[in-house]
Amino acid sequence: MELPDFDTLKHWALAEPERLDELLHQQIDALIEQVGPDRQRRLRGLQFRIDCQRRLAKNNLDSCIRIANMMHESFFTMRSQLNHLNDEPPFGGGNMLSGNNIVRLSEHRRDK
């Protein structure tokens, strides 16, 4: 689907916001349809959460802030999980050497 020109979109934003929202949802649905069925459910759930935040928002700026907060929370969760994975010893073994126990070969030769 080809998008209307900028002036038409601007007119819709000012005079017919429901028409602009309809175009937005058409574009989102078309994009979701392009991915495999296994990912479509996840994307539709995420879009549902975004739409809920937009409905709860008092204005467009509040909507942007709410969605940005969702992204920050998701990133923080992912970062925390990755950091937690880095803290765990490999293969669940506690007797493996950690990065702090590495002896560099150059230091080992100097000591002897």
C-alpha cells in the first residue's frame, strides 16, 4: 500500500485523526502479516499493549512518553537478564576458573 503525500497526511492529522489512525493500523497489520505465524502472536500482543497506552494517554506527548517508558523497561529487563547470564558460571559448574583467576603467560614467565 502506497502512503499518501505529506500534505494529505498533515490534513488528516489536523482534520481527520481517525482516518490517520486507520491508515496506521493498516500499515501495522500489513507489517505483522509479513512475519511468520510464530512471531505474529507476540507482535499482536505487543501492539495491543501499545494501543492501550495510547488510549490511556492524555495527549500525544503523554502517549510518546508512555511508549518510550515501555521500551526502556523492556531494554532494562533484557539487559538485566544478559548480565545475569554473564554472572553464572559456564555449564553450571562452580569449580571452573573465572575471569579473575586467569594467569597471563607473560606474568608467569617473569615470576619464575
